[in-house]
Amino acid sequence: MAVPRSPGSSLDMPVTLRPGAEAKMRLGVVALCLFLQALALLTPQACGQETDGAAADEVKTEVLYVPEQCQQKSKKGDLLNAHYDGYLASDKSKFYCSRRQNDGHPKWFVLGVGQVIKGLDIAMMNMCPGEKRRVIIPPSLAYGHQGYEPAKIPPNATLIFEIELYAVTKGPRSVEAFSQIDLDSDKKLSRDEINDYLKKEFERDGKKRDPSVHENILVDIFKKNDHDGDGFISAKEYNVYQHDEL
Ligand SMILES: [Ca+2]
Ligand SMILES: [Ca+2]
């Protein structure tokens, strides 16, 4: 689920999860499951992405495409689904491509809580589903002095990302969200229940999607969250990160 990660983590790229970061997230519905999925792909990290006093550094955003209809713009705490390619500004070489990871599924992550490098948290605010942006992120909002060796990002590297946002959904899981998905109230989420929920969420934004997208998400959700493999996501499995939210 990740995005360019920060120094210290060993998974794929940009997304970095800060313990407790989710604490501030709003209650949400189905996004919860997706959220869990995202979490499962992330690694807690020590955050090597502090700004180093370069307060003047800003993210430069170029909007490449905006859909005519935009019902919901991304904001802090939303769960986003996006693809992005990352390049070094110095030589334009590509250091990251979400399409080559996780079987090509777009990444899910919560916006504005440090799951991705700071520059991406900034760059993806107020974005419409379907929108495309090209953003330039200074090192102070990316990997700073240290760089990020596993991704071959040198120290003090300015990064360029090309982002395509697919979906904006409400943030994280909650008891309410769980109950809403759990139609038969048996305290566990079946594949059908989650399927129904996803369907409704996707219908709400009115976008046409290939059915395989939906199916892939469903498979991912179970892969990441059904830890005991019984075909249901229990309340415990659903709230597996709850202790972080204290
Ligand atoms: Ca149920
Ligand atoms: Ca289970």
C-alpha cells in the first residue's frame, strides 16, 4: 500500500506510517477496510522527513487534468486511491512507479497524516477523483539530507511526482463503520457484506470503473485483513490497529 517511504523502512516507496497518526482520522465507513489494507502495506517508521529549516521550500503543483464533475475534493484524513510515478528532478530518472507494485493496484493511503512523504501530503490536498497532477517536491519535504538509499534517492534530492487520483473516500474505520458494513450484525464482515459496501461507495462517486478494479480491491482487503483465513474479517481483525489510536 505504500507510497515512497521514508528512510528507515524497508518496503516499497512513499507511504510511511507514523504510529498514532491515524488517531486523528475521522470516522468513516467502508474506507475502513481499505484503510486497513493500506496500513498492512505500510511500515512504521522513524520519519526521516523532517523539514530542515527550509521553511521557504514549497511544493510546486501543476494540474494536468481536472474532471468536469468534482463532487468531493481530497482533504486531510480522507482515504485516497492513487497511482504515481516518482522522478529525480536532477536527471529525470524514475525511481518509483506504483504501477509496478502490488500487482499494479493503485495505492491506498490516508491523506495528511504522514503515511506518505510530507510533500505528497501537501501536493494531494484539494484534489478531485480523476485529477492528474505533476508536482515538484523539495528535499526538505521529501527525504532531506539523508536521501533514501533503498530507492536510490540521493541526499538533498528534489523529487517530481506524476499523480493520478482515482478515489477519495472517507477516512478510517470505527465501530460505527464496522456496524454499517456488518449487515447481519454477526460481528464479522463477510465477503458479500464488504462487496455491497464497496459497490455503494463506488456508485456514490458515479465513476465508471472496470469490474476488475472492484474485484481486485476486495481480494486485497481479505488478503491483508483476514489474518486467520476464515473468510471473514472479524471485529478484532478490523480493529487490529485500534491500540494505536489511543
Ligand atoms: Ca456480518
Ligand atoms: Ca478472519
